[in-house]
Amino acid sequence: MFQLLVFVVGVVGIGWLIGATNLPGAWYAGLAKPGFVPPNWAFPVAWTILYIRGSLPAAGLSFPRSERCSNSKRAASPGSKTTRST
């Protein structure tokens, strides 16, 4: 669980860093925008949610279930050689 938390926080942190270093300038404020454009405060909220939702599946692919859940039975990954005891 700790690895998942670190992974998600890392992805969101990188996203915030990219957003903080690439702020829209006066050119964006000067554009003629339609009335349905969301307010400026909505963009960081929406992107944070998108980064969190995108990092969860990526974390699932990065860390096998056996590493994420210590109490679960070790699942065989596709292509692994396992022996079955009966």
C-alpha cells in the first residue's frame, strides 16, 4: 500500500511541477473564449483528478499483486513456470 501511495503522489507531483512551470501567459487571457469555458480554478482540480485516475492503473501494472498485498496468495503471472502441489 505504501508503494502505491508513493507512486500516486509521485505522478501527481510531477504533473503539478509540469503545470507550475508551464503557466498560460497573457496570450491565453487575451483569447476570445466561448461562454462554456470553465473557470481557471477548475483546471488544476480536473488535472489532479485525471493524474490520480491515470496513475492507479499504472501502479497496478508496475507492482504485482503479491507485492501490494502481503496477505494475499501469490498469484502466478502469465508465462511464469509454477508447479502445482496436490
